[in-house]
Amino acid sequence: MDKLFRLSLGVPRDAAVETWLSKQPGELGAIARTWHGRIRACGLDVLELMHDGCPTACIHDVPFAYVNVFKEHVN
């Protein structure tokens, strides 16, 4: 592998991520909010942004996790 995938626009708390999380309904939305909270708790250097329609977490500019809600499951 020659290069890491990088995302350069992450911030400590992205308002677009908050908006997205607040719009996820029901039990699957609750699961997504819980897991994104765990991702945020991984360290003070965790940044986040919306990428390809879902909240994505990075350390500096290297993504390491995302959360997405689908019709029947959460990734």
C-alpha cells in the first residue's frame, strides 16, 4: 500500500455530524448515537466530519471509523 486515505476537513465536533445523528430515528438511531459517542471518546485528538453521507472520525487527517444507519441495521 503506497498511501493512506486522508480527509483534511475534520473538526473536534462537527455541527453537520450532530444534525445527522439527531435525524436518525428509533432504535437504530440510538445505536448510532451510542457508537459515535464511543468513537468520540477514543481520544482528545479525534476529529469528525461527514464523508459520503455518514459521520466519519479521524486522527489528524486519517479516518479510522464511521457510523451509518440503514433500513435494517447500523454499521
